[in-house]
Amino acid sequence: MSARKKIRVLVVDDSIVFRETLARAIAQDPSIEVVATAADPYMARDKILELEPDVMTLDVEMPRMNGIEFLKRLMPQYPIPVIMVSAVSETVFDALNAGAVDFVTKPDVSSGRSQDSLVSELIVKIKVASMAKVRPLAGNAGSRPSVPSGQGAVKRNLIITIGASTGGTEAIDTVLKGFSANMPGTVIVQHMPPVFTAMYANRLNHTCAVQVKEARTGDLILPGRVLIAPGDHHMRIKRLNNDYMVECFRGDKVNGHCPSVDVLFNSVANIVGRNAIGVILTGMGNDGANGLLALRKAGARTIGQDERSSIVYGMPKAALEIGAVQEQVPLTMIARKIYSLM
């Protein structure tokens, strides 16, 4: 029986100390081989052509050309799974928009993040990225959904709930850009670290017709409002007289995640039941599958992103396999499908 093929990784960072330390650390994992390191995008491009790595880790801030500009130039010709290694900054969302699969944050004194925690998180994300489907940016152009016109009054007690992980930032962006300003109240879990969930919500709020905000305990779920679970907090919904509100709380990881999609979906199934629409998007693992099944059993309508449009077809596949998904839909048709179910 032949040994399992190692994931071949290229590490790109302008700091020689950080670059070599990171390369040595991730190479300790038996399933990873660091095939090369590079100090800037020009060296990285040469290494990609020569060695054809499976995954690249990429610094955002570099001399000669920053990581985001490099991604924009690289992806149309050489689509490769890329994980950004960045300081805490909104630029990671520009990188994800330019084609990166995921990101990790560099060790930081103020956040207390250690080198060890960075390495362990990066190893997991390299393994996920090695299975991701990366498309040239040109393939994504012009694929924004259209918003159906002539929508009537929205039922106040109808709730849309969405869960996503790897690839989800761009997938959620695509779905929400298909929402009109009077959509039913929407609650979302996207696996993401703290601080970034607020940045992400603020970014979406400026580009979508609906109001988008990072959730806080006591926030009401209202038509035209989207609430995103804060990083490091689970989110569940509760009834408040004739309305629904969210509760955000710290807790143990569920399915390896906090926030967990299952925690949100199960609460929506229990509290809202048949007046809900559940959507599971791209991501690794099975978080959300059991919760989506609970939603379906409670009478809610359920949608899963299809394999072709998923960056990582893990969570939607897990949900489909246990009978939780009523309909599989391409990403750009999900908003329209939600409208048809309303």
C-alpha cells in the first residue's frame, strides 16, 4: 500500500525569520511538505511555475507587490488554493474577494495570539485548502444574482437562517446581494474569528440593500435586517412577545466551531419551526447538517448549495446525505430560490 501523498506547500512572506520559522513549524505535520519559500510575489511566481505546489500561504503586506495585487494577477492564469497570513485588518476580505480560500492572523501582542496557535490553525486550513476548488477570477465575473422585482409585504414571523464556513464569506455576499431591502429577518453563522465578524458585517452593510450587523444579545430579528454571529460566541434565537431576538453566548465548541451552525439551526427549528427557511453553504466538515435536518423535520424549507458552485463541498454534502436538504441550488440562484419559497 503506497504512502499517502503529502500536501506540497509554498510559503511566501517578506520576513525571513517569520517565513523560515513558519515553514519549519508546518512541515512538522506528517501530511505537509514545504516545497519552497519565497520573499516576494515575483519569487513566488517562479516557484509556482517550477514546482506546482498544492497550496500557497501568502503575506498581505510585501515589498514590490502586495499579496492582494499578486492574487489578482495570479488567479486568472494559475488558480491555486491560497491562505492569507495577515495582521488583523479588513484587507483579508479584499484577499478573499480576489480568490484566496481562507486566512489566519499573525501572532499579535495585543490579542495574545501565540505562534503555536497560528501554526495549529494554519495546518488545519492547509488541509482544507488542498481539497478546495479554486476558480479563475474571470469565471466569477458577472455572476451576481438579480433581485426579483415586485415583492409584496414580508411576513414578520418568517426567518431565514444561513450557515457557512470555508468559502462562505464570498458565498454569503452573493446571496445577500440578491436580497431586497424588505427581506425577512435573517440570522447567519459564518465560521470566523472574533473582530473579523464585525468588519465583515460592516463591509456587507455598505454593499447590500439589507441592513447587516454583528449580532448582540437582545437584537431583534426584523425584516430588512441581517444578524451575523460574533466570532467566539454561539448564537441562538428566543421569542420576545410577538418578535424574535438573538442571544449570543460563550460556550464549548460544537462540531469544532464556536459559533456553530448547528446551535443556531437547532434553535430556529425549536422556536420558529415551519416559518423558517434554512440554507447551508460551502464549508468543510458537517456543522449545520443535523441542525438543518431538525429544521426540515420541524416543517421549514431547506436549501443546500450545490457541489459545482461550492469552494468546499463538505457541509452541504453532509446535510444532503442525511436527508436535511430539500433542494440543491447553484450559489447564484439561492436568493431567487428563497424568494420562491417565501
